[in-house]
Amino acid sequence: MRVDTAARGILSVNLDALSNNYRRLAQEAAGSEVAGVVKANGYGLGAREVAACLRTAGCRSFFVAHVQEGIALRESLEDARIFVLHGLAEGTEKNLADAGLIPVLNHPDELRRYATLSLTRDQRLPAALQLDTGMCRLGFSQNEAAAIDRQDLDAINPVLVMSHLVSAEVSRDPFNMKQRDRFSRRPDVLANLPASLANSSGIFLGPDFHFDLCRPGVALYGVNPTPEQPNPMQPVVTLSAPVLQIHEIEEAGTVGYNGTYDVPAGGRIATVPLGYADGYLRSSGNQARARIAGEIVPVAGRVSMDLITLDISSLPPNSVQPGCMADLIFGSDGVDQLAKAAGTIGYEVLTRLGTRLARRYTRSGP
Ligand SMILES: *Cc1c(COP(=O)(O)O)cnc(C)c1O
């Protein structure tokens, strides 16, 4: 085994599944443009690799959160639109415009500052405008939107008006409709701009939510955007690591910190070099499952910083050896299952996946 991947976690990203998921969403949102949200390093999977793959699949618009993410992405993505969700951080306007990024303006002050920069450069710089329809996080309030100054708007090149859903994954939540209606009643000055409302789950709320552009993130990466129904997406991520050591239990005892897992004499415990410092959440201890030698086994005891322990007592003796690979995220709903075990959501599982993991980009297979 090579030193660079010996004895550590391996995060495999299936680029074919990623492309297929992009196409699946494009089909679901037929008639609308489908962008790719690649903030937080492409939800932990590697923004550069993910964006390049999506670009090849036909994606022409990308969203990041921070201007720094946009500048980094621009280096590898010359011919695509890159939107910066967090808008115009004071003092970064010039860097943002120089990199050809498109800020999502979230406040009248940002619009004014961008209009001023546009006038200074004698160039109508492109921007999106975000309206707050209920998230209460970023975006123009209804009154602020109503007061948008046409002169400021004319000074820039507004290419998109957008808003963000609060509970898109809860399909029956009446707030979805409320937000859609608020968004549809945007002020006249914004009425003719291309519009965008849906995230991953929003796409599955139906054509009324698609508008001109959809902004999926998590579904591209295989997380179920319709939690009340079977996952329409293909799994993209596999997390695995080789067994470091196997403990044959001679005397009944416990496993790991604080002895939270009992193991009888004759039991067997496999130790795997991956822990919460790698993003394998500590709350998964005694909850999550792993796959080893084709069998599903429990994570035994607490998750340590750099190690977890699996109870392989149910497997035939000698079926697992040091060096055997254990899968920690696997199967068609792997990310969602680990998230459920850890008491969180797939988004957090993905975005915590740490820098110590070796990232492998595969073209087929699991
Ligand atoms: C993160 C984000 C998205 C993508 O959301 P998913 O639920 O991952 O599809 C879309 N729009 C905005 C404003 C976001 O912050």
C-alpha cells in the first residue's frame, strides 16, 4: 500500500453518479436552467473536481457562499457563471468583479455600492438580487425591495432575482406556497428578471417552484431531496478505511472511552483509523453501522478522534483481517443513514468530511 493512502480514510466520489444526478435534476426541472451549488468545497467533496464534472454534464452556473470560494473556483472554471451567495463583503467588491464573479446582493447598501463601482468602471456589472420571503437570513425585505431605486438597478446588470425556501423538504408545509406567492409578487422593477427559488428539494415541489433557474446542492451529491419518499438520486459518496487491528476478547469487558459498549468473551472488535477529526461525527457512536466483508456490523462504543471500533463478533472467524476495508458510508442512502444515526442531516455529514481523508474520483462502481 502506498504511504499516501495507507491506513486512513478514503472518500470516493463517483463522478458518473454526480453527472447522472445533474441530468436527473435537469429532467425534473425541464424548461429551467439547473445550476450547481458547490459552496463549502463542493459540500466537502472537492469544489474544483465537482464543478468540472458538472460543467461537462452541461451546468453553466455555479453558486458558492464566500467570495474566496468564488475566486478559487474561477481558476479552474473560466467559462461559467459563478454566483457568490454572501454578496458584497465590504472591501472585496473589486476582487469579486475582477474575477468575473456575480454577487448575490442581499441589501440595499450592497446594491448601492455595486452601482457605484459599476459607474466608476463605466460597466454595468452583473449581479443577482435576493429577496427574503421568510428565511429571515439574507436578502431584501419586502419594504426594501419595494424601495429599490431604478437608477441603481439601471447602473448594474441584474441577471437574476432569487429567494430561498425554508422547508422545501417538507412537501406539505403550506409555507412553501406562501414563499412562492410572495416571490411571485415581487416589485415591478424586478418582475422581468430571470427568477430562481428552488433548492434540491424545491425542484421536487413541482413546476410552480422551478421558475427560470434551480439551485440544487445536496441532491447532486446523492442525499435524498424527498425524505418522505424513496431517494431518486444515485449515491455519489463512499467512505471507507482499512482495519488496523482486530481484538479477540478474552474476558468480558467494554469497548472505548467510558466503556459504553459491552462485549462478551469470545467477541471480536475491529479498529478502523477514522474518527470525529475526520468528520465521522462523535454522535454516531453506538448508533451507526458499517459494512465489512459484505456484512453490516455496529459501531461499538464511542467514536474517538482518530479511531472507531466495529463489533465483528457476528462474522465468521478469520473473515476479517487487518487491512480489510470497512465501509462507513455505503449503499444507496449511505449519507442519509449515517446522518440519521448521528442525529443530524446529510448536509452536515458531507460538509464535515475532513481534509485527512484521501479523496478519490472514480468513474464507475459504487
Ligand atoms: C445552500 C443553498 C442552496 C442549495 O441547497 P440544497 O438544499 O443543498 O439543494 C440553494 N440556495 C441557497 C441560497 C443556498 O444557500
